[in-house]
Amino acid sequence: MSRDHLQSAPSGSAEAPYLDLLARDASVEAYEQPVLLARAAGEPAGRIAALEEARLLALRVRAELEGRRRREAELSALFETAHDLAGLRDLDAVLQAIVQRARSLLGTDVAYLSLNDPARGDTYMRVTEGSVSARFQQLRLGMGEGLGGLVAQTARPYVTDDYFQDGRFQHTHTIDAGVRDEGLVAILGVPLTLGPHVIGVLFAADRRARVFEREQIALLGSFAALAAAAIDTANLLAETRAALAGLERANEIIRDRSAVIERASEVHDRLAELVLRGGGVHDVAAAVSQVLDGTVEFTEAAAAPDGALEASRAEGHAVRHGSDWIAAVAAGGELLGALVLRGHPGLDPVDQRTLERAAMVTSLLLLARRSAAEAEQRVRGELLDDLLDARDRDPRLLSERASRLQADLGATHVVLAARLDGPAADADEEAAARRRLWSAASHLAATRHGLAAARDGGTVLLLPLGPGDSATEVARRTARHLGTAVHQPVTVGASAPVTDLAGNPDAVAAAYAEGRRCLDALHLLGRAGDGAAAEDFGFLGLLLAGERDIAGFVERTIGPVVSYDERRGTELLRTLDAYFEGGMSPARTKDALHVHVNTVAQRLERVGRLLGADWQTPARALEIQLALRLHRLAAPGRH
């Protein structure tokens, strides 16, 4: 239908409602309405047929308009990318923009770009967009391995509707694990070529089965061509800059950079001096604060802004966060913390590199400190293993070894059994979690002048009992501390306090067995992630304890009543016996004691003040009755 015919169509014609729908850019479903309304109104068959014909024509027009809009968006994105390429300043930013636009236009969950590494003969991830898996982002593909390796080897596009069911390329455990971790199903890969050479692969992928159309493959190929051009341009720019550095501007560049060299030398000298005299990370922060004329602080990774910290780690540079600058302190892909320059938004490149160099020195200091700490942790673990297993060791030698570790085996200690309670995805993750638990427990033991060792799938700790502390408080505090350190629940069972560990080494093994029984009891009671000692389980604690502390149980349960009777000469214990034997009936109690019911009530009120208002609850009543019986058995002549 011609444009003149559409413009001249009368309002009552079959085309009129569809012109309105086209003008409003209505959904496809809306184009059914005019026909449905005409049928509902009983319009003549000719009118309905005309509407049907007009609907089909309008849908073709709509499809053509949508296609043009899509092509305009694609051309616009390609133009913007070409414009970015023309003003290339940051290769990573251009490649990131290419990947982002490819993902947006193709409507995929993930887009990513890999580059060939001629030195290693494989392909590595350079830029990702939409990826959530760290394992996937760090994948390296051998030539011919996986879909990307096949594209890089053959210089041809490849597409798979279902990656794991496609046998055209070589599957490897490492690559399949990364793809599975990311959840990808359908993958399209096109080569990045410079002349006859493939330098990388551009991908678009979905987490569901999908068929990529020919136009989409061609569009991704266009983006791949721009990405290859960007890389080539960046390489040419780098070569040009290197050439210019040795030409007539050399003197000018030297003059401009002399101050930079002088400042870098100053920073280098200060940091080298710090390292040589054994300075710590906070000394580095203080030195850089003076050089940058600002406040530089070292923070743990958990305390730094997540986005800025991850960006700094990924880029290898300090990044701006509000009015601050964040430089990731990392080693081997592991985040150790960050150096934060406070309130310095106008940082120049020279000072930025100074902050980055300080972050590198900080990472080296932390690694050195970790190596020393791990060596000390192993020594502490070996000493605790000897206390648990080699009971025939010389007590004097054990005490000397402990003294070198600033641990006093003559002090009162608590033995704690700790175990992780979070689910593990696989054996590797579980092993890593256990290592984190051992590391956190060893650090805690070192700071508390105790010992720690890995044992029985968990960790055992020997910690001194401080003034006013109880085994329960130590267990709960340790469970909270370790759980926070490893980011998952940790359950801790504690022994009763033990003394003279060097002279009585059997006590350590017995206390550890008691701590494990408490740990198992917490699991059975559904108290994962908590800490407790035998004394917390009431009469069940008698079964959990290595030594049956009957007197302690009686004292904790009815001690105030026993003391009251002894001081005042009253008969509260006898009244309690009669009360429970009479089914907790005051009337039967007064008959058994031959006293007035008011006397029984007064005595029971006194018991409530001594034992607490909840003394008649089922659980407390059961413990009190058991304590009364044990008290009678311990001193039968009194009753």
C-alpha cells in the first residue's frame, strides 16, 4: 500500500484502525482487536475480510518498521563503536563497550572477548559482560579446545544451541566446569582477525537453548572486526609512542618527567627502607600519606567498597570512589585488602602510580607476614598434636616449646572442638573451607597465646581461660569469631577447664573427647553455628563430661537451696522432695510433712526466689528432681 493511499484512507475504511495501531506502535496482539470487534458487532463478511487483509498488510508494515529500527540501532551501535575507536585512549574501555553493545543488541545473557596468547599458545579471557562466575572469567582455552578454541584455530564462526550436547569441538574438564559454573547453554563465537591471523574470539551466550540467526552472526562479526581494529590501533599507537619517545621530543619529555622521576625515587627509597627495617603495612600507609600529602589507610577487603575494590583488582590500577581512591592489595588473584587515599579526588597519574606501587609493596609485606604466620601455625599445631597423641613426651620439653610460642601450659585451659556447618558444593570447596577454618583458628590461638591444629575434619583449639571466663563463654565467643572469619556457621564444643597440661598430658586428649561430645550434642539438638560446654546441657552434661561432675551439677541446680537450709536450719529440701513425690500438689505435700498448707506455700515461694521463677517448668523440674536424688545419694544420712 502506498504512502498516499494510507494518508487518504477514510476513518471508516478497513485500514483506519490499523493506521492508528501503527502510529501508536502497538503490540502484535492488539492487531487482532479490530477483526474481533467487527465479528462481535455482526459486521458483513466483506467488511471482516477487508479488515483481515488490512491486518496482514499492517503487520507486514510493522515488521518492516521494526526491522528498520533494529538495523538503525545496530548501525548506530557500530557507528558509536567506530567513533570510540577513532578517539581511542583506553583499549580496555573500547573493548568493554564493544562487548556491552554486542550483548545488548543480541539480547544475550553474557558476552565476552578472549585474546590469543602467542607465548603460551592458548586463549585467555580479556573482557566479560554479564558474567557472574570468577572461574569462568579466568578460563584459558588451548587451541582447538572448547568452542572458542575451535574458532581461534579455524578462523570461522561457530554456534552451538546446546554446548554440552555438541560434539564438534573438544570438551575438557576445566572449560566445561567454567561454562557449567556460569550456566551457559547456547554460545556463538566469531573470530577477531588481523589479515590472515586470528588474534582472539568474540562471544555471545545465553543460559538457555537458543538459535542464533544469520543476521545476529553477521552483527557479532561486525563488532569483532571493530574489536580487532581497536586492538590493532592500540598496538600501532603503542609503537608510535615508543618511536616518538626516542626522537626530537626526548629532551622535552625528560624535563617534563624529571619531577616524576625524583618523586618516584623518593617513594622507592622510603618503601625500600621500610621493608629493610621490617616495617608493616601501616608504616607503608603512613609513608605514602606524607608523599601524597593526604591520609592513606590500609583496610581489610571486607571493609572496602566492593565495586571499586573489584575494579581496581581487575584493572591493576587505583580507581576513584567518590572523593577517595582505592588501590587493591592483591596477590595471585587473591584480595588481601586495599589502600584507601581519603578525600583526594584530584589525584594526578603520578600520584596514582605511587599509590599503586605502595599497594604492591603492601601485598609483598602481607605475603611475607602470612608465610611467617603459617610457619608459626604449623609449629603450634605440632605441639598440640604431641599433647594429644604423644603422651610420653618429656613435660619439661613440652613446657619449653610452649614458652617459645608464648603459651603457658601451667595455666588453666579449655579444649575446643570446632567444625564447619555450611554446605559445600564439591570436595575442592570443602577442602578450601577447612583450610580457612584452620587458618582462622590458628590466628585466634596465636593472639590468645593458645594452640590450634587441624583434626577429624575440623579444628581443635587449646585456649587459656581468662579471669571471670567460663568454658561456655569461650565456646560461644570462639564460634562467633570463627564463623565471622570464614563466612559460614562454625559449631564449637568445649571441655571443662583443665590444668597442668605438661605434667598431665592425658588430660588434653580426654578434654578433646569431651569437647567433641559436646559438639555432637549441639548438632543433634539443631544448634549448628553455636558454642557450648557440658555444663550448658543440664543433667545431659553429666553424660557429656569426661569426668562426671555430680557435685558441680548439684551445686548449679539446687545449690542456693542447700546453702539456705544449712545457714537457716530450714527444711526447704525436704519440702521439695515431698512436693515432687506428691505430684507437685501442695495439699498432698502438707499431708506428707504434717504442716499447714500455708507453710508449704511459703516454703515453695522461698524456693522460687532462690532458684528462679521458672523452677517448676518441665525441664527445670526434671533437673531439680535429679539433683535432689543425687544429693540424697551423696549424703544419705542427712535425710
